[in-house]
Amino acid sequence: MFLRILKSEKGALYPVAIVFFLSALILMSHSLMLYSIHYKTYDGLENKHRHATIQLLKEVEKNKIPE
């Protein structure tokens, strides 16, 4: 029964479409996962840099020599 469906042109289109859409879905989810990992990494680095800048400014203010 399944082989008869694949022999006709209309029936052969369904497995090809399913494979295409599944591969597109896998590619999109993989790209989204990579983007989220990069976003979290850069966001974390930015937060650390901001915290370090604030700490340096506090240190400079604390050690400021009055003129």
C-alpha cells in the first residue's frame, strides 16, 4: 500500500515535504539555540564589564587626593 502511494507523483511529494520541513525545523531550532547561547555570553560579559567599571570608579573616588 505504501509503495503504491510513493509510485504516484502526488504521493511521492508528501515524504519529500515532510523531510524538507523537518530539516528546516531542525536548522531553525539549532540556529536559535546558538543565538541564545551567544546572547547570554555577551550579556554576561557586558554585566561583568559594567560591574568592573563601577568598582574602578568607586576605587578612584575613594583614593582621590584633595587639591
